[in-house]
Amino acid sequence: MQLILYSKPGCHLCEGLQEKLEQIQNLSLELEVRDITTREDWLAAYQYEVPVLYLSNRQVAKGAEEEIIEAPLPRPSPRASVQQLEQMLRKYLAN
């Protein structure tokens, strides 16, 4: 599973969520952290919303073309434990 975390430097909520995601051991996660200050479109979309978490899913269409689908996930509470975060991710993977 690939997760995309939109973040910005100095954001304590972003750093906390990233640390917790990196501690999850019972799920196979690939975490990509995107600094919103590096692209104007990301900054415009997420400057007041970070941290923003997306689930990225690669699917192969009938023409053997790969399609990437990104689905936003609800923002977890900053107080959520690593275990609670893992449970939330399992729930969204099941759907």
C-alpha cells in the first residue's frame, strides 16, 4: 500500500503523523512525503489543511495501461496511537 502525506516544514502535526506512520509494522506501507512548499498547486490546495493523507492505488486497465488512483483519507487525530492509526488504515484498505 502506498500512502502519500502532504506536509510542510515546521508542521508539528505533519511530523507527528509521519513518525507514527513509520512505526507501523503490521502493514506493508510505502510512505511518500510531499513537501507542499515545492509546488504552487500543492501549496494552493493544502496550505491550510496539512497534514493531508492519501491512499494511492495503482491499477492496470484493460489496455495494459497503469492508472494511479489517489483517494483522500480522513485526518487522524493527533492523539491517535500507532495502533489506532493502523486500525484506521486497515479499515480503508478493506473498502
